[in-house]
Amino acid sequence: MEKILKDIRYLTETLEHRQSATDQEEQAADYVLGRLKPYVDYAHKTSFAVVDNFRLVMAAYYGEFVITCLLAFWWPTVAFFYGACIFLAYVAEYIGYPVFSRLLAFYESSSVAGFKEGEDPDRLLVFTAYLDTDSNPVSDSASLPVIRHVHRALMVGMVLILATCLVDAFGVRWGATNPLTMYIRIGGMIFFGIIAAAVLLVSLGAIPSPGANFNASGVAALLQVAERLHERGLRKPSVLFYFSGGHFANMAGMRALISEITALRKEAFIINIEGVGAGQLCYTRAEGIMLRTPCSKALVSAAQYNADRYKAREARVHDFATNAYLPLLRGLNAITLIGLDEHDLPVNYTFEEDAEHEVNPQSVMRAALFAESVGRTVMNEADLPGTPPV
């Protein structure tokens, strides 16, 4: 337990925050690298480019739809094609494919990877947790579903604006007009203008979270998994411990990992650990805000097999993006182990109050033991005997 407390104290009190592309995130990566090296065959820190503030990218997309509405008053055909490009680019950004964000200034973010060689070169077991922290515009987890519904309203609004452009484009050709399109566009300008301004203000003025539960607890749990597998390793698969940076910069660290796994063409199973220092330990059956994606059947079955022993239950996460969201969208085998409240909502998710004293080290250790058991089960290797801490 002392190592868990030491890890969380360093990541939350010594560093204060670990926002993407900051010196604090790099210091966190250096600390984790030093802790990880004794437990793996080799470990290294990788760097990659990220957008400084991804919320600014989102605010820009919403602002572009204000321009689309204005343009539609004079050139609805041009507005339709312009808005369609913006809409498709927005959807691509939201599911992890950078489009116009590639044109913005980039900064350097860091991840840490540690590798243990196995007998079967084609099988890879990945344990992952993200390093960085963010700020949250709301102060209560109960508000997270509201944000999801607002996002859905934004998507519907975009489609509706495009529909008015298409209607007027055909109307110009046939000499007809629809009086409702003007009011829809005016409403769209107001709606998207307010959202763009709100997101811009949040991106510039929000207070960063210390990130104790999200996700210093996940990092501490992952280090415990690495230590335990060093003591009694897996025989067949290779094991990768991946501490991703840039999670809140459009999941940049996970994008880098996915590209490497895809290039290696290995059979990979990804176990993501986050927010396990508070709430009830859960494993996800499905995830996703925009696209709800089922988790790996093999990993879910392995989690179900071990759930009673570790007092874990099944959950579905649809109000925020976990670190497993992107691998699931790419069709990889992934699952998340996470602490949730009775409403399947995270505890202190990127809040200013997410401090070290809110984290239970016994819960972190239980999550580490659960993650190890799930990994051993899915790889058909015997689990360690013993009872998890209560």
C-alpha cells in the first residue's frame, strides 16, 4: 500500500496537475519510467505531437457552423458542401482521426512503455492507463449525461442546418422557397454561437484537476500489475505496460499505440485501468458516446469469471471517453476496469476536488489484482491463489 500512496502523492501533490504537453506531464512520465524499469525487460519514453488545447478545436468547429448558417442565406449550395465538410471533419475528430486539428500548432506530449518478452511472438497482452489530467466545466458527475445530450443536440443541429441548405439549394433551382429554413438558421446561429463561446471560455479559464482518482489511481494500479507480473510472469504472451499521455488531447497517446499494434499485426488484448481509487470496481461491457461499441467478448468473459472474487460488477460507460474507447472503435479487443457510483458515473472525474485524500489505496490494489486475473484468464494461464484485500 505504501508504494501506491507514494505514487499518488507524487503525481497529485508534487506535480499539482499533469495536463497534456506540459512540463508536469513530462515529469510524471519520467517518474513512471523510473518506477517501471525494474519490472520489465526494457522500457522507454516516447514523444509525439498534440494540440495544445483540444477544446479550442471543438470551439472552432462549432463556430464554423455559425459561418455555415450565415453563408446559407446567400449561397445555400455552397453552404451545404462547406458545412458537410465541416460536419464530416468534426465526426472524424471526435472518433480519433485528426483533420483540421493537424493545421494547428503542435506541442510535445509523452507516453511510457515497458515490455516483457513472451514465448508466443504473435500474442500481446496490453495493460494501459493514461497519465495526463484535464479540467471539467461541471462540478458534479450527475451533469455528465447532460453534456452527452448537448452533444447529441449539436449533432442533430448540424444535420438540420445541412438539410435546410439542401432544401434551399433545390428551391433556387425550381424557383421555390421554404420560410422555415430562415428561422432554423437563425436558431442554429444562436445555438452554435452560444456553445462555441461556452467551450472557448472553458478551454481558456478552467482550473486543471490534480487527477488523483483520474488517473493517478490507474497509474498506481498499473505499476502494481507490472510488479506482480515481474514476480510471477506470464509464460506465453508478450506483455506491454503502456502509460499514455495526451489522452485529453484527442487520445493522442492511444492513437500512437494503436498504430504500432496494427503494424505488428499481433493478436492483442487491451486492459485499460482508470479511476479505480473510488466507487465500486466495475468492468465495461460497452463504451462510447457517439458510437456505442461492445467490449471484447473474451475479455468480458474473463472479467465475469473473476468478478465475484474481486467484488466487481458489469457496467456500460456512455457519458465520457475512456482510454479504451479508441481501440474499441478500431475493432481491437479492449475492456476498461473502472470505479463507478450506483448510477454508473465516475467519481471526481477531472474535477478540481479530485485530490489524494479521496483515493482508497485498497481499492487501487483490488483493481490491480483484478486486472492481473483478467489478463491471466484471457491468456489461459493460472491465476495466483489468495484473497484480495477488502
